[in-house]
Amino acid sequence: MPVISWLFAIFVAVRIGDAFGQNGVFSFFLLFLLSPIGFFIVGWGPARHRAIEYD
């Protein structure tokens, strides 16, 4: 079960990065591995949330 939790956390980080216009590398390293720094960059940086329609 821990593997599923890690995969889900990576999936969520990548989706959050997509919603803020960031690429997968940013999402993995800064939102998953270094989350306090990454969420600070997303929250206080120039990135804006945009609605994404997934099929």
C-alpha cells in the first residue's frame, strides 16, 4: 500500500503543476520532493491557476 500512496502523491503533484502552468519536472521535484519550497513558489510566484479540461 505505501507504493500506491507515493504514486498517488506524485500524480496529485503533477496535476497541481499542470493547473498552474508548470511542467512535469517542476511538479516532481518542487511539488513532490521539496513541497514546502514548491508550494511557496506556486503560491507567491507569478503562476496563476487555470482551468484544464481533461478528456
